[in-house]
Amino acid sequence: MSDPESSKKESIYRGIAVSPGVVRGHLYVYRPEEVAVEKRSIRDEDLAGEFARLEQAVIKTRQQLIDIPQHIGREMGNDKPGIFDAHLLVLDDPMLMEQVFKRLKSEKLNVEFIVQEVSDQYVQALSKVEDTFMRERAADMRDVGRRILRNLVGAEHDELQRLPGPRIVLAQDFSPSDTALMDRSKVLGFAAEMGSRTSHTAILARSQGIPAVVGLHEFGREIASGQEALLDGYSGLLIVNPTEQTLFEYGQIEIRWHSIEERLGQLRLEPARTRDGCVIRLGANIELEEEVKTAVEHGAQGVGLYRTEYLFLNRQTLPTEDEQFTSYSNVARAMKPHEVIIRTLDVGGDKMLVAGEHTREANPFLGWRGVRFCLDQPDMFKTQLRAILRASVEGNIKMMYPMISDLQEVKRANELLNVCREELRREGKPFSEQLEVGLMIEVPGAAMIADVLAEHTSFFSIGTNDLIQYSIAVDRGNERVAHLYAPTHPAILRLIKNVVAAARAKNIWVGVCGEMAGDPVMVPLVLGLGVTELSVSAVALPAVKYIIRNMNMADAQALAEQALRCGATGDIAIQLETFARSIAPDLMELVKPGKSKP
Ligand code: PEP
Ligand code: MG
């Protein structure tokens, strides 16, 4: 028997913080109840009627899948975001419909029962696969199957469009169509059992500035709609039935956060300049064109990393040169005169293309990804390079190659770039001859040969997310070793120092665009090591600017020297935290609450 009081007990669930902010409110538990489907035999003469019902349901589903992107487009001010192409792809899969038709004929059971069985089989088979990409296809399949079923039985789809009031919405997982249809004016925050930093929910939440925590694992049935909760998008916590004490503590945090937010807001147009006068270029990371608006609102003075792969994911065909040109130009124009650093396609790892050549690999992060993938497909790569070159006259564009591990890759990529330049000259299409081309340093081997690479680049941008996971052999997606994923590992400091030294010798600059740059505690170290450009997610930007404006570069350099002398990851972390607390105690108490917090 469950204790009635237990539902009132405070429960704390830990997950991955993917979009910052703390919200308090009532929960809305979204468990799209499995549509009740009964099993019925049908007569031969009813078969045609069942086929017709299925056809109608599929037509209706297709229309909904076409309408959803238009809805998002209106919300985000974009004509046709491509993120639902994968659903249409599932719907159009001839195998799926063939199976349904075949079983309908042979088993003579009602069509909703057959649809449910077939789609469940697909989902189960796909979700057992280890490959992240294939597992994401399971979510698409579940979403489409659910839609067809609901259309067959005439159930409602728009539960999330009619939230009873402002709510923290909780689900096992949110499909892209769920997030698209939600009434965002009523969504206080997202909490999901599944998901990662790069899942759709995370991207949309960040771009909308909605706090979100994903990867909460099973939170079970003890959580119900209407319960009170706190969602902490900084620390990755969902606190259900918070106690008076917790509410009080977070209430205090909220008050302080609002006051600091006001101060941070006032810095929007101010430069990221240290107390002793060093100006740091502070840009935003974006994944979608639409995020430029949020970036500007948060005071970004440029885009330091435009992850172009989101233009390529979840769709059946590769984006054309013109489509890419339009996206890159839009971002460049919106940011003008500030710079936009476009990263060439970085698929592979956990981001696999639907269109194109991707196949399963045993070790995808050590496999066919980033610039390697592009160099093996010169036509596809050239299409992107041409689009970037053409867009370079529309604003202040720079470009960089991801996952460089060897000089040869740089040379081959630049050769292709030169071919594109030649072609465009011949075609009389304008492009900027001055387009600067940089390299991402994400592979330890590349950091070690930074002196060699520096001869062939205009700048370095260090991708610490990958650099850390490769340097200390920690898959950051693997919970068992997540505690070992440490930006303060001495190896990381030494690699950054090595890259900066090589760059200085050639008079080029170094930036950091991994998550490390968005952590206010890490910022003084990174800058003290000699990095002069940071690119961070838009929502992290104000806090990073605040810490920069509160520090002296001379102190940050001393801090970096002290940290470089230290051999212990944990001790370095303590040194950095102590420094950050000493220069911005109010901010630190919010982003890294003291030991009293859960
Ligand atoms: C990185 O690796 O730090 C980076 C910025 O690239 P991504 O997170 O897209 O792999
Ligand atoms: Mg990377």
C-alpha cells in the first residue's frame, strides 16, 4: 500500500541541465495515454472499408505533419524549418504500409489493432539498437504511429496546445511535433526522462530561453499533474513537492537572480572588457538560423560557432547550395557588422544524416565524422563551401573546419575551397576574397601539432567538448564515467596553452567554443591561458560577460599559471571556483550554489 503522505514528500530527480533558469510551478505530466485499441475480427466485405479508413487517417496525418512546421515557422519567423521531414519519411516508408496491408488481409482484424502492432514492433526493434541515430528514429516512428492511431479512433492531438495554465511540462520524451505544438506562452520549463544536450527539446528550449532538464531517467508514476515542482535548469534538478525550506532557499535565489538578471541585462550592449581594459570577443553558438534573435537579445556580438549540421539532419535530401546560401546569408545579415563563424558540416558521432551515405559504425566518435566525412564526399562538401563563399559578401563571415586531426586534411579542404573559388569566378558569382578560414582544435593530436597547423590557418577555435572527451578518454554521454569528464584536467590546460603558444608565434588568435567557455568558473582560466575569443550558448552569455567585466586579466593570468603548476584536477577546480567567488560572489551563489543546496 502506498503511503498517502508519500506523495507530499519532497523528491529530487537529477538530470542533465540543457537550458538554464529556475522555475517554480505546477507540473503537467504529458503521458499521451495509449489510445485504447480493441481487437476485433472483421468480415471480408469490411476489408475495403478498413483500407479506406486507414487511407483517410494517413492523409490526415500527412496534413498534420505538413501543418506543424508551418506552425513552428510562424512561431520562429522562419518559412519552413525542416525538422519534421523525418516524420514524413516514416509515414512514406512503403515497408510500413505494406506490412499493415498484408496483415490486414491475412489476419482480418480491425485496422487500428494492426497499425498499433506493426508500429510497436518497429519502435521496439529500433529502440534496442545502440546507435543514437537509430534510437531517434524510434521516437519518430512512435510519434507517427501514435498520430495515425489517434486519427483512426478520432482522439485529440492538441493536449499540449491547451495547457490549463503556466506549467512545467514533464514527459518521458518530447517528440519534435510535441514541442512544436505546445503553447509556449504557458510552458514554464521542460523536464524529460530521455534526451541529451543535442536533442530537439534541448535545442528548442535553449533557443526559446525556456529552462530545461533532460535525461532524468525513470521518474515513475508517483509524479502526477498538478503537483508543485521546481525545475533548476542550472544544476539539472527537478524537485517535486519542494519543502518550505527548499522553496524559501529557491525564493531567495529567484530574488537574487532577478536582481542580477537586471544588472546582466544592462550589460547587453556593453563590451566584454576586463577591469584592466582587455576586450574579449564574445559571440554565441547557434544551431538554427532562428537562434540569432535570441543571441542578439542576450548581447552576442557575433556568432562564434554556427553548427550547420542542423540544416542537414532529419531530412530526406541534402540542402541545396541555394538553400544553404540563404541560411548563411540570413545569419550574416542579421549579425552585421559582427562576425559569423560558420563551421562546415560536422556530422557523424551522434549526428547521422538520413540523406546520404551514413552507415553504422562500431566507434562513431572515432570514425567517419567532421571534415573526414566531407573530404570523402567532395560534391556534397563543395556545395557547402560554395554556399559559404557566396554568403561571404552578405556580411562578416568566417569559416572553420571541424575535427581536424592532421595537416593533410587542412590542405585537401583548402584545395577544394580553391576549386570552388575558381568555379565562382568563372560563373561571375561574387564572394569575398578575404574570407578567413580557421581550424577547430578538438583532437588532442591536432593540439599537439598546433605549431604546424598554425602555418595554414587564420585562427584556431578550440572545441573543448570533444577535446576533453578525446584527451581523457571519457564519453560524456556515458553516465558511468560522466564524473570523470573534467575540463580542469591538467592535460586540457596544457593542450590549450600549447595551442595559444603556437598561435602567438604566428600572430593568429585562439577562441574557445565548447561548453567550457560558457561556464563562468572556467572563463578566467581560459582567458588567463591567452584565449581572446569565446563563443557560448546565448543563454550563458550574460553571466560570462559579467564575470569578464569583474576580473582583471593580470589576475586571470596568475590564476592560469597557478593552475598549470597544479597536477590535480580537483585542486584546479577548487582554485577556479575560489577565484570566481572572489570576483563575482553574487553570480556564483546563483550558478554554483554553496554546499547547502541539494
Ligand atoms: C566542441 O566539440 O566543443 C564543439 C563546440 O563542437 P560540438 O559540441 O558541436 O561537437
Ligand atoms: Mg566538437
